[in-house]
Amino acid sequence: MKSLQLTSEEWDSVARCVNAAIEGPFIQEKVFHTLIGMWRDDARATFQQHATDRQGKYLHLANNSMNNLLGYPHKMYAELVEWTGLDRSEITVLFSRFRDATDRASTTAYVSCLE
């Protein structure tokens, strides 16, 4: 795995995105597990326990959270800014940097279909 080269500010933004996915109105309970890959209570526990060590399950949670904040058709873009402090274009850049820093596949094709 690459050295995680996000700035402290970027990691804080990632954490706000994860929190928004878990606690915000963006992902309905009935599809949360399908979209995020863990139950909401497990996501909360992972977020609380691993947000600072940024390993394993937390990286999975962060990846899926940003992916679905961008791709799931919640259409709550003003609320997304309120929850994260970032608009969709800023989350797109953050998600791309996160995936590069964590050796995940390129988001270029996925992100370009959102524009």
C-alpha cells in the first residue's frame, strides 16, 4: 500500500463525508448495507474506533461513503454541503485523491459520468 499522502485537512474532510453517509439523510436504512458494505451500527463503530488509524475497514467505509455521496441519487446537494462543508466537485477531487493515496482503482471514468 502507498503511504497515505492526504493532508490533515483532507483526512478531516474524508471524516466529514463518512459521518454524512452514516448520520445524514443521504442513504436510506433499507439500502445502507448494500451501498456501504456494512450495517449502519457497524459503520458507526468503525468510524469511532478507526478514524485516526485509517486502516482496513475504515478505508473501505470511507471509499464507499464518498462513492455513494457522489453516485447515489439522493439529490440533496445543498444538504451535502451543510454536512461536509464540500460541494460535489470538491468531494469528487477529494475522492480521487483518496483513491490515489490508498492505491484504489482510478475514479476517472466513474467521476466523468457524473458531470
